[in-house]
Amino acid sequence: MPVVEHEGAQIWRRRTTGQSLVRWFGWLLGVAVFVYCWQIISESTTWFFVWDAPRIANDIWTRATPPKWDYITQLGRPIWDTLNIATLGTIIALFLAVPVAFLAARNTTPSALFIRPIALLIIVSTRSINSLIWALLLIAIIGPGVFAGVIAIAIRSIGFCAKLLYEAIEEIDHTQVEAITATGASRWQIMAYGIVPQILPAFAGIAVFRWDINIRESTVLGLVGAGGIGLQLSASLNVLAWPQVSLILIVILAAVMISEWVSAKVRGAII
Amino acid sequence: MSHPELDDLLGKGWRKPAFVKNALLRWTLIVGFIAYLIAAYMTIEVDWGRVYEGLDRGWAFVLAFTSPDFISRWSDIWSGLMESIVMTVAASVVGILISIPIGLGAARNIAPLPVYVICRGIVAISRALQEIIVAILLVAIFGFGPLAGFLTLSFATIGFLSKLLAEDIEAMDKVQAEAIRASGARWTQWVNYGVQPQVMPRLVGLSMYRIDINFRESAILGLVGAGGIGATLNTAFDRYEYDTAAAILILIIGIVMALEYLSGIIRARVQ
């Protein structure tokens, strides 16, 4: 226990002098890094615009209110497209994620040495790249439109779903699998009767959770040209039609809240 | 091998129980789902000719991953990457610092009702708006550059971290906090000695996770002019320079993996 002598009396301290020095230097380093980063940001900022910001914000606000309510008649189709992008993307992703998850889980993978790392690589690489970047890439490959959006959402979701699913597979109760094995079941029968019933609730939960996130993401995919309500948003932004922008933002907010509510209800019913 | 007498004795054979128990609900879900799929499939326009043409380009992109070109646009990649990292660091520091008081205010068991309502309101707004939409608005207000990206990421961090921190505080052990209060501590001392030690490990873990997310998000903010690697990536796609794009994507994946590994170590140490 670190104790310091102070005028003949012993005083208890939480850390030794060396430890507190190390911590102090750690904090100093952290602050220095932050200040350096802030300097870089500040250098590439036009401060005149920043001082002018309240006026600009006020200006945009007066232009954007009230929202152009009758524009909503033109938003029906984009909303339907957005819903399709999210839902079809989630479905495709789930179909692809299930085999990846089984290959990645330690207790079901056919080969922990060769196949598992490949499955994990698929999970990491699809997960760490945002769906907007996937959309950008797919538009360059297969052309703009809803289809590119569906595929972008599907690819982005594979990693997420497969990761959660393989963690669920690794956490299953092994005794049930053993019981099925003891009856002389084949490999596929063990899957169907020993493993699948245990992960089905988790699977349904993941599906709905990801669908909710995908609704969020598909509303902005149109910004890069991948269909949905984002297309209308970027078109309105480009012509500075602020009343339309504010209406679209309200619609997006409503869609996000509804999907969150639906997903919370469904997950509550499952678990 | 059927044994009619035995079957009569035993009654019906065993069947796997259905996942949704209520038969009417199950069939409504299935029929509704199929009807939706058909409707969605009918309304999506896919230009299969264009997709087929694109397959060559897709394959060229996959091949580009085997020979990524880090060299010819290295200065652009480097400045974009630095800007992304700088934005991530600065926004994470500021976001975490601001989200701690808001998290305290959004916990019902320590904040009075008016403070609670205000803080929950801030959290709800920040969570409902997606990063990219916030970035568009902030770019319109503050002009192009990393400042808009920095503000966007800070704002998003506040919503994420405050909500989870508040939930953790609400779930804390009351006994410890009461013991501190019984010793006659002031409110600040009570928070510092009764609440903070209980939520600290989770706060550190969540902060690490949020840094990871912030970096991933900073990669797309460039698409709308808010600074970072996204602008470079967008240009690479627009010019069909797949080898440069592949190099950038590999760098992003590598940094995300490194961050995830690092946060795994730190979380294991604090918990």
C-alpha cells in the first residue's frame, strides 16, 4: 500500500508516485492529441462562415417552414421503394448470413482452421463498410436504381446478422444437441432438431432488429442514387427547395419512429 | 415400415411444434408475407441488361482487391484518412465529455423530472436523425470541411452514449449509493463515490465502441462534403479507379479491425 510520510505522519495514498506520474503523462498525452486534432480542424475551417452560421441557420429555417404539405402526394412511391429496399435487403441478407454464421460458429464449423477465418473475414469486411459506400460501389457496377439499394443493404447486413447469429449458435445448450445425437441422428437432423429450435428466437429477433436499422439506412441511400426517398431529398436539396426538404425530413423521422416501434413490439412478443 | 395398430395406439405422430403457436396468426403472417413479396417484386424495376453489362466491372473490382493501388493517389488517401482520424478523435472526446452530464440528467433515479425530460428530449432528437442528414444540414450552415463532420459525429455520440449511460445508471445497485449518502455526502460526492464507480467499466467499454462507430461513420461524411476519406473514395469510384478504391476500402477495414481488437483488450481489462 503506497504511504507517504508527511511531517512525521503517515498518509495513505491510492497510487504510488510512479503510478500517478504515468497516469498524469497519459492524460497530458491525451490532451495534447486532442488539441492537435482541434488545430487541424480549425485550420481547414472558414471561420467567417462559422460566425455567420446563426444568420444562415435562421435563414434556412424561415425558408423551410412551413413544410410543403401537398408535396406528400409525390412521396408515396419513394416510400414504398424505401420499404422494399429495407425489407428485401434484409431477407437476402438473412439467407446469406445463415450459412456464414454456421461456418463461423466454433461448435458447427466444418474446419476451424481454414473455413472459420474466411467466414470471419466476410463478417468483418461487410460490417465495417457503410451501406452508402456499398451503394456507391454497386451504382458504379450495376447502375443506379432500387436494385442497387437492395443489394447494398443486403451486403451490409450480412456481417451484422451473421455475427449476432454465430454468437447465438455458440451459446446454445449443448445437452440438447447431445440428446439428438444419441438417437442416431444424421448431421442435418442434428442441425434441424438440436440447433435450429434453440436459435430460432434469436434469429427472429435479429431479423426484426436489422430490418429496423435498414429502414433507417435505406432512407438516405438515395443521396448517392440508389433509390428510395433519399432521391427526392437530394433532388430537393439540389434545387434548394427547402419546404420540400423539411417535409421529407418529417416523413423520414416518422418512418424511423414507426419502424422502431414495430421492431420493439415484435421483439417484445418474441422474447 | 408402417405399423397401423401401433399408430392407432399412440395417436398422431410427433411433429415439430410451430414457432408461432396461434395457427390463424401464423397463416396470416405467411400469406401476408408472400403477398408483400409478390407486390414488391412486381414494382421493382431491374434493368437486367444493365446488370449483366455491369458484371464485368464488378469482376474488375473484385480483381482490384488483389492488386490495390496505394501509390498513385497516396497523398489524397493520406490527407483524407488523416482528416477522418482527426474528426473521429476530436468528436469522440467532445461527444463523450458532453454525454456524461446528459446521461446523468437522463437517468430517472438521480435527476429531477424537468431535467430528465429535457435530457431525454436531446437524446431522442439525436438518435432519430441519422448522421448523414445532420451532416447535410450542418454543411449547409457551417460550410464545407471537417468542422461540419466533427459537429455531426459529436452530436451522434451524445445520443448514443447518453442513452446507454442513463440506462446503466438506472440499473445500478442502490445500496452502494445509499451508503455514500448515509455518510453525509453532498450531491457531487454522492455521484463521484456512489454512482461513478458502478458505471465506469461500462462507460469505458461503450466509449471504445463509439470511437469505432465514429471512425466508420467518418468514412461516409465526405460524400456530402463534411470532410474525411469519403470524398476521396467517391472520386475514385466516379473515375472508375477501382484499384485506388480497393486500397481505401482495405485501409478502412484494417483500421476498423485494429480498433475493434484494441477495444476488446481495453474492455476485457476494465471489466
